[in-house]
Amino acid sequence: MRRATLGVLLAVACGGGAVMGPGGEGAGAEAAGTEAAGTEAAVRDGSAEVAAEDGDAVASGEGAESPTGPGSASGESSPDGARAGVERGESGGAPTSGGGTGAGPADASNDPEASAMDARRAPAACPAEAPEGMACVGGGWFLRGSERAPNEGPPVEVFVETFFMERHEVTNAAYAECVEAGVCEPPFPYRAFRRPRQPVVAMRWEDADAYCRWRGRRLPTEVEWERGARGPENTTYPWGDDPAGCDRVHVRDRRGHGCGTETTREVGTLPAGHWGLFDMAGNVDEWVADWYAPCFEGCPGACGEACAGEEPRGPCDGAPECRNRLRVVRGGSWWWPLDHATGAFRRGKPPANGVHHRYGFRCARDLAPPRPSE
């Protein structure tokens, strides 16, 4: 069924007709550029996109957002108090608080049993070398989420083990190898989004997952992704707490989508953020492993304990099947303004995706190489 749908959409994109949807993000069909010379309306650079996104879930309400660009700080910095107790220091190894034991929320220095638990929770140190194309993200306890929007909170302390994460979003060139191997389905071929070093877009969650497994890796969990984006000091953005412009992040500004380019930017062409990771804010929304819940606590359908504590994996513990029907995307994209590009911003999207050209991904890996059967 999906191949048939892809064939129809490809025919439309190549033939110059507009691909229209019944509604969706923004207004009507999305357009990204002006490359389709000689056609009457609309498959622009990258084509017109089917805009309806059933199940698009952001508790703060995307349809009412203002076209705030990278110069605006509205609601972007998290309160200083929200990060109280978060470990500090750029080493990326075990936290320095609590005697360097990686202690959690409670001070158990006088309780031998609790101290032993704290020692067990201490994250592994980063090894001297990382696999090719990956960076080591130091683990530890940190405060996930924010109070900025209902679906980002309430903030809760979590522990994540040290892990590897790809420094760049997966590119068209890398993804094409998976397609050639017969493992991944081809993404929708938007013309303005097909350069080899641009991030691949318009693939299903299942294909992002398949690609990472084919590489001997996996999609990061949502809490791993947030640790990668916010760093050891749990900052609002990958570069710190202050808003930035297009010299740091590829988002919508007053000139238009993608800092006026109406497409994505080649990976690694803006400064790296925490841990040496590139494009953790903007460029493309990134699929992660978790199913989506509308909040962590205190709302209908809250994630609860599955999003707290040690190494949380979200609803249904990340199982292949779940009562939840949406997968999480993180990081904001070229299509959305800066307020989507914080380390805590999150959305739920249908994993089938359709043809939306804002979603990409990167892979992660445990410190120990996966066993052949995994």
C-alpha cells in the first residue's frame, strides 16, 4: 500500500501538480522553494506537501503559535529553580555532586544501603575513543522536561547511562545505502531536499528504526535525546540558555522557513552543541524510540513512572506495540520557529508519517557493541 501511495506522490512531484491536503500544519499544502519551472502551481523546490497530520499532538497548541523567529525569547528560558540540583560540569562522566557517586534526588550519605544504590547508579565514564561518526554523551541524573508547556512537564529527575550518539543527522547519502540494501523504504523524493549531505526527510518511523538497526545501532530514547541536546548543565538550547539566530540554528525566521532558504541545511555546517553533536536544534525534527504521552504526570494519559527514574523508555517501555498511537519527535526543524528548538520541546507524530518533509533522525548506541542477535 505504501509503495503504491509513494508512486502516486512521485508522479505528482515529477509532473508539477500540487499535492494538496485537507488541512494540517500551517495553512494548506506546504511549499518549499521555486524549482518547478514550467509548471502552473506548485510542486516547489521539494514539492508541495500533503499538509494534514492526523494526531499531531502538542499540548501547547501549534495552530496558535506566533511567527516568532530567532530574535525572540518569548517563553524560552527555563526558570533557574527548575534546574536546581542538576549536576554541573563539562566532563561528561560521573556527576560531581553527592561525593561523585551519581546520587539521585535524595542525600543518602548516612545510609550505607542507599549509598550502595547511588554507587550503582553512577554512570560509566566516556571511553577514549568513540565509534566513527559518533560522540560520547555522559550519563547521570538530570531534570528532564520544563514548565514551559503542559506536554513538557512536569519536570522530573531521571538517570541515563553514558551512551554514544551520532554527531550528525542521517544524510541522504547514508540512507540511500540502506535503500540499496533492501532494508529501508525510499523516502519521498523532494527535489530541494536531495543533496547528499542534507538530512534525509520524509521517511516512516519504522524505516528510521530499521536503518539504525541495520547499522548495528538504534534510535535514541527520548531521555537520551534530551540529555544530548541539553548537556551536563541542562541548558535550554544546545548552545546555552540564550536564544540565537541563524548563525547557530536553522529554523523559521522573519525571512521565511529555513532562515529564508525554504529547505534544510547540509549537516554539520553550523557550530556543534553539547558533546560535539550538530543540529540538535532546528534543521529537522528527529524521531526517537519512545511512544508519545501528553505529559509526564497529572494529565489524562500521563506517562507516569514509565517516564521517570532510571533509564525510562516511555509508554509501554518502548515495546513495538502500544495503546499509544504516536511516536515522539524532538528538536524543531527548518519549518518551525525557534521556540520549537529547545531541548525540552516535544511533539507526537503518527509513525507512518506520510510525506512530511520535516522529519529525520540520528542513531545512538550503548557503550558496549550490540551482540549479533540484537
